[in-house]
Amino acid sequence: MSRTEEPAATAPTPAEHFDVLVVGAGISGVDAAYHLKHQCPARSFVVLEGLESFGGTWLMHRYPGIRSDSDLYTFGYGFKPWTGAPIASANEILRYMGEVIDENDLVGHIRYDHRISTASWSSDDDLWTIEATHTGTGEELRFTAGFLWMCQGYYRHSEGYTPGWQGMDRFTGHIVHPQTWPDDLDYAGKTVIVIGSGATAATLVPAIAGRCGHVTVVQRSPTYFWSGANVNEVADMLRELEIPEEWIHEIVRRKNLNDQKVVAQLSFDEPELVKEELINGVRALLPEGYDVETHFTPRYRPWRQRIAYVPDGDLFAGISSGKASMVTDEIETFTEHGILLKSGEELTADIVITATGFNLSVLGDIDFTIDGRPLVFSDTVTYRGMMFTGVPNLAWVFGYFRASWTLRADLVCDFVCRLLHHMDELGVTRVTPALRDEDADMPILPWIDPENFNPGYLMRSMHLLPRRGDKPEWQHSQDYWTEKDLFPSADLDDRCLVFE
């Protein structure tokens, strides 16, 4: 009589341990690595990145003209002078980040092609266990960490957001989203429609208009734009005086921040004045008699959505030359040869580019559990926009909407390093945000007030995000000018954080 052999038990993958595990090697992750290296030198850390190299957005996005829409004196790191033009291309930003990595000996701390699937917290061990797959070899990997630092950004890299318009399957041309731009897309001499008029469209249209037969931008409603020369006169003047680059960076950074503060405040205090100035700025760059009222006069007040910057007025130059045109209307359906608008007009195209935004990704689409229970982030309340009630030893970098992302990344990095040192001083291994007794009757509100800021990607995903309270400790503030003073002085022993 034969006996069936029982399969041998598979040994669990041995875990590699680090004091801190950083998720993502984009702008925020490299920032975190720099701060850990210099402010917490005794702590071991690793950065796990799902892509093949560093850069995040600036590596993943490869559509023509890809560039920053924030000036690099504020979008660049506070510790690393920026020496180029204020608005930079993706390649220039990647080169800058590469210098940060090389100059600070961060290469050995970053692991590429590591896609994380799960993150599990154990209160028995005070550890996070992270399961990952090496995308090149398929090897299953396991890491443990005392502290988990989420720096993965805020949108899903794998696909952009494209509304499901009727008839898209009938269109015989190409439909392309900028986030997944094909390397072999030939648009030379072609008739192109770009749907959307945000920062992506403002970047893409002038980059392709010269080679296309014609580009038509179809927008449901107008966007605010502002334009200026892609130079910084203060920086150029200081360089003529042979001022050190570190000083130039800090001086220009402070000036730009002050200018942004004035404009942001004015948009609340005198919204009609700011609106008029922005629209007049656009009108001055377009031919006399152009229908600015229809195509460039938004229905919302300035700064309820991000204001797109147009360096050197290149978008408006394309429109003025006749190579690009604006259509403000809604889409009824796709047709075989293009798009039928609700007005009854049909636009024909060889290529339709859907510059319609992205899908927000809550903490990298990783499956989180706390002591075996699935974590629902929308059930938590945020602590200062970087930690969450009931979630131990985890920080999240989420930047600003109205100011440069990196400004908040720098502040959060300093805060987390201070928090780690405070834990050492207390002799504890766990820190968990928790509402205090005095917070019991606090209103629990959506992540951000839609009357304050309401872009489509945020409105579509608000139900997935953590909640906020009506006190500064329990909000994700959009006010850099308050947080730059508040974060360094925040009392870590105000009982918002429970140390164990």
C-alpha cells in the first residue's frame, strides 16, 4: 500500500530588520533619508522603492514637456541650493535629486524594484512587518521595522483618472493619458484633442503644438493661470555679486515664500481683485478680442484649486500662433472620428489625450493591519496631517496644495526625527496618536474643507482619507507660514501622543 508524502512545510522568509523603513524614493523619501542620515545617525534605515530608480513622479511621468509647476527655490530642498531656472524639467529635477543621494551617501540605503504588498503592526513586538516582492526577480522579501515612514506620494502611478465617456470604444484613433504616455506615440502632423486644462495640459500643449497639425484643448470649465519669465532676477543679481549659492538659495526662497503668502492671503481677503489681476495677465498674452470671458474666467475664487503656472507664457503663445485653440464645453459622446460636444459641435482627432487628473492612492494601496485587524484609514483622525489615531509608529508625508510640496516634507522630516529622539529620551518603543478627553466633543470633519480647496481628485477620494478635527493638532493644515513655526515648537507631551 503506497503512502502519500506530506509536502514539507515552507520555511518563512527571514526578515531583515531596520529601525526605520521608508516607503518611496521620490521627493519625500529622499528627504526622509537625508534627515535620518544627518539627524538620527545611530538609527538603521532602508528606503524601499517600487520603481527602478529614484524620482517618483519625475521618473514615472514621461509625457512631452514634463516640468515642475512650483519654483525650485521652494520645491527644492531647504538644505540643497537650486542653481537653475525656477521652473525645471523632470530631467533637471532628477539630476538634482541624484546629487542629493550621491553627496549624502544614500545609495546604500535605497532598494529599488521593491513593491510592498502588506504592512502589519504587532503590539506584542512593537514592530511593523513589511512584505514585499522584488519586481525584477519575483523574490518574496520580508522586513521588520520599529518605525514606518510613508513617503510614497498621493496618487496611483499605474494609471491616471479618465472619466468613462460614452462611445470611447467607437473612437478609431488613439486615447492616451499623460500618466502612461507611450514612448512610441507619433503625433507629428496629427490632429490632437487634449481634454482638461490644468497644470498637465498647460505643460503638454505647448510642448507638442509645434509638431502637431493642430491641438484643441477641450475644457468643461476654465482654470486660473499666471505667467512670467522663467528667470529669477534676484538670484541672477546675487550671482553677479558672487554671493555664495547657499545664501542665494535661502534669500530667494524667503522672498518667494513671502510673495506667495501675500498672494494667498489676498485671495481670501480680496478674491475679486486677485481674480481680475490673474485674468488681465492672461488677456495681455492673447490676441486683442480673444474670448477670455469664456475660456479663461473660472467660476470659483482663486486658490480653491491650484493655480497653474505658465513659464514664459508658452501656452498662450501657442494659442496666439494658431497652433492651439481652446474649446469650453462638455462632452456628449465620443464618435468614430472624434468627440461630439453638448453644444452639437463635433471635433475630429487622430489622438485624444485625457489630461483629466489622477487617482488618489491612500498610503500606496498597501494592505495595513494592526494586531491582525484590517486598518481602515477613513476611520482614523489625523494628527497634524502626518500620523493617525490608533496607528502606532507610523508617519506620512503629505505636502501642501497651495505651496510647494517639499516645504511640508522638510517640516515633517524634522518633526519625525525630533519625535524619534524624544522616544529615546523617554525610553519607549511605541508612540500612538489618540484623542484626549478634551477632544471628546470635537467635531469630526472631512480631511479638508471643500470650501477651502476642492480639486476633482480630492473630491473623488475624500471618503478614503482620514478625518480631521477642528483643532490645530487634529488637522492637515495648508498654512506653511503657520506650520513652519508650529512644527518645531509643538509640544510632544500634550497628550495627543501616547508613549509606551
